[in-house]
Amino acid sequence: MHDETTTSYDPPRTPPDYLQLLVSGAPAEAFDGPTTPERVLALRLRAELEGRRRREAELTALIETAHDLAGLRDLDAVLRAIVQRARSLLGTEVAYLTLTDRERGDTYMRVTEGSVSARFQQLRLGMGEGLGGLVAQTARPYVTDDYFRDSRFQHTAPIDDGVREEGLVAILGVPLTLGGEVIGVIYAADRRARVFEREQIALLSSFAAHAAVAIDTTRLIAETRGALAALEATNETIERAGEVHDRLTALVLRGGGVDDVTAALSQVLGGRVEFTGPETATEAVERSARAGHAVRETAGEPHGPGADAGAGAPWVAAVAAGGELLGALVLHGQPRLDPVDQRTLERAAMVTSLLLLARRSAAEAEQRVRGELLDDLLDTPGRSPEVLWRRAARLGADLGAPHVVLAALGPADADADAPDVLDASDDAGAPESDGAARHGSGRGRLWAAASHLAATAHGLAAARDGGTVLLLPLPEGTDAGELARRAAAQLGAAVHGPVTVGASAVGTGPSGVPAAYAEARRCVDAMRLLGRGGEGGAAQDFGFLGVLLSDARDVGGFVERTLGPVLTYDRRRGTDLVDTLAAYFDSGMSPVRAKDLLHVHVNTVAQRLDRVAKLLGDDWQSPERVLEVQLALRLHRLSGAFTGGR
């Protein structure tokens, strides 16, 4: 008998079409397969697309929420909508809202969504008791991954029993504040361990700001309706404020910008409204607070109706999100401003913060994508050029056009190659904005400025070796050195300090990017060694030293830059000025000895040297120029272009 063994034949599987999978939004399992560069890239792109979709969904939900809340006029409906939206935004199992009881000095459960415990739904929290009591007491966001193991707040039996019966583990609470007063707390919670990311904390904080305004608007409308007959004029003012709020919300939905908000606000308030950035916003807010012209969010309750404190002082509303000051809206030309118009200015600041957060989110996503592409160009030169070209085209960058690689170092980057580390120590427990931490350092500001420059110039930028690297298209009529000098000036102005920029030779295509970056770095190092920090330059700007710095070893270019006018003159007129120069240097720069080598009269030598001075400049015999001219003559002779003739 013979044992027969049967084997099955598995034909090789065709690699999946990753691009088609990305377009169709296939799940992660569909990308299973051998680890190839294409699969790794596809997974990275899928993760980036998922992140973008998630951020877009969050911002869209936030905008829709602001619009929906603006249309509600019943307090219960507003509170229910707030809790439902909070649960939807963060994807938690439970969301709830407590309101502050001014008379009893505590906070009580008002609305819940997803709750199953009657005891939990009837809780009251004293100031400092439980996580919510701590949020209400400090007016700061707090988050716990495990409620019963957290010792930062006071645990009480009634609160712990209610939380235990509800089964909650991870809880995030952010305050609902108006004019520096906490009117309540909004929570998102899960019945399992969960880490709430900083972006989620900032998102819920921004939502809470809109929710507080919606609650306040609803209460204000309710109070106004009670005295409608006697206060018809006041009712018209309130309606105008509501219309302004709806108008500003519509601006967001139409994709308007900060300029649109200030223009609409100027028309409504009858003054000139301008937006100032975070650099000057703090000072503006402090000045307006001293004058009594800081609206609710910046200096507490305003003075009485028609407050007039500090003639000529502008009214200022801080534009903030998640504890980060993004700027301020400044109203000029209105010494008196009634409370409703102050609220209008405040609401406009809220809308402006939403616009700025949306713009920052989109810009940071694009910066990351541009940086990842440039990293791939630098680190994986063997990657498929077609894939790189397609990725660049989607970002508006043309790798086939002439481009230059720039290396940029700021004053704090020369001796510090370690990446920035976010400061995680927050004594007050307030979440820190990720973007603020990134952009607060010198390197963070340089990276932000370089990314902006790359985006506006249709190029690429990435953080590298303690500084930044840029790949920029070369504008027509500009050389690499001029492009580097422009970049050094722009980046230096953006970071308020000297930035040294070195440029590579002009190149095309993706394959030469790593070598071009190495050349640009050598240029930066040379400039620092030569005491030219804070400037921009390319290898061609360094004379014969540039020949050493350049990977291309552009000998012909160096000779042409140094002796070009003389060579052209000889070719056109049939003269021998180059031979005269060679003889002049060979004879120790003596016209008398040079005449013997050339077999001409000494006056002829003098006349020829005068012609050389007119062609090369009067400083051609300075020590620096003499060295370059002699080197160029020798290289010209070695290249076979030297004709002899002595």
C-alpha cells in the first residue's frame, strides 16, 4: 500500500485596489494583506480621512446645534436639546445637566439623557461635592477616568450611591458660565473606563458656551414676554438681538469668515467693529475692563443699562474657546451700550470663536498631510513617483515644476533638536489647548509660520532636525538665493526673531529631494559659521565655498558667475582678457612681468586690466575676489576652455 497525500493549491490573491477601497469607505478589515508600502500608505490615508470626517462631523454638529438652539424659545426644550446634543457629540452612554440654585447654594439635577436610575436623577450636589460640585465651585472643566478612585473632589454617600446605581465610571463635566457666573454644569459619562481626549473636552466646552447663551436667551425671552404689554419697545430690542444672533448663525452656515461677522456687527451696533489677534487681545481686554467696557465673559456683569464708563474707550468681547484666548472683538465709536447690545457683542464673539476653531482644525489637518508627504519624499526616495505626484497634486503642489528645498532654523533651534513636549502639569485641572501648546514655543511658531508659507506658495513643509524644511516652487525670474532671503524675512517677521534659511539648487521631481535637503542644511550651517545667522542664502551666494556646499559641484556655474563678463567679452570681440588675467596672476600680479609673458607693451597690459575692472567691478582685486578669480581661472583651464595664447 502507498500513502497518498493530497495537497490543495491556493492561487495567489490579487492585491486589493487600495484606492478603490478608500473611495468606497471600506472598513479596516478590507485592507488586510501583506505589509507593503501601498498598504501602509492606504491605512495612513484611511486614518487621516477618518479623522477628518470625525472632526468635520463634530464641527457640523456644533454648528447645527447652535442653529437649532437659536430657534428654540421654551426653556425645557432648550435644556433637553442641549443634553441630547451633548450625548450625540461625544458618543457617550449618558449625558445630563445640573443647574445652580442661588438660594440654596448648590446645584441640582435638571435634565438627563440615557439615565436609568431614579435616585441619580434626583441628586443635589453641594459646592465642591462630587465632580459636578467641583466644576460648579471652580468654574473649570474636570474629567475623571474612574469616578470612585478619584480623590480630587469630596465624595458623599448620597452622590456616590446615585452614581453607583447609575453605573457610571468615566465622567466629563464642563461649566455653563455667563458673565463669570456658573449657571450649571453639563456632563458626558460612560459606564466603562474611558479617556476623554483634549479635543473632546474643548468641543464640549465650546458647546457649553453656546448652550449657556441659549439658556440665557430663553430666560430673557420668557421674562420679556411677561411684561410685553408695558415694555413693547424693550420687546422690539430683544427681537432685534434674536435676529442678530440668527443672522450671525446664518453667516457660519454659509461659510462666512471673521470679516463677515465684523461687518454685520458694525452695521447692527452702529460703530466700527474690528477683530484683534491673541497677541494684542489680552491688553485690549484688560484696558476695557478697567474702563467698565468689557462685556460679560471678560469682566463680569456690565454696568447698568446704558453704561458709560471711560469716554472714548472701546467695548471689548474676548473670543475664547476651551480656556484659550483666540482674540477679541473691539467696538469703537459707541460710548454707551445697552445690555442687549452687549449680549449681541458677546454672541458675536462666540460665533467668531467657532469660525476660528473650524479654520484652525482644517488648517492643521492640511499641515499634517503636507508634512507627511514631505517626510515621505525625504525618508523614502524609492517610493513610487506616480503616487507621490498624485498626493502632491491633491494638495496643489506640482513636483514636476522647478522647486527649491529650504532648511530653516530659528534662534532657539540651533542647539535644540528635541521635539516640543506638552506641559501636562495643570494645577487647576483645566485642559490645555493642544494648538496653544504647539504654537507657544519658538519652534512651534516657526513650524506654524513655515506651514502657512508653504500652503500659500503651493509647496510643502515639515518639522525636521530641530527646525523646519520647506519645498517651494521657484517663482519665475527668481533664483534660489533670493527665495531663501524672502523666506528668512517672512519667517523672521512671523516669529519675531531671526530665522536662518539655506536653499538647495533648483530641482524637479521627487527623487532629488533628500540630497537637496542635505545641501540646504549645509548652507544653513555655513551661514551660521560665517556669522550670517538670520539671513537667507544658497550655495551660489558663497563663491568658491558654494562649490563645496553644493551636491551638484557646479564648477561651470561658478566659473560663469565669476568670469562670465570677461569670457563673453573675449568671445564677442576676439580679445584675450582671460589670458591677460592668467599671466597677471602667474607673474605675482605684476603688470611689468606680465608683459613679458604676453609679449606686449606694459601699457597694453594696463589697458586690458582696466577693461577687466569695468567688466568685473572695481573690487575684483580685493582679497576675497582675487581668491575666487584665481580659482575660477584654474578651473577654466582644467576644463579645457582655456585657450592659451601666451
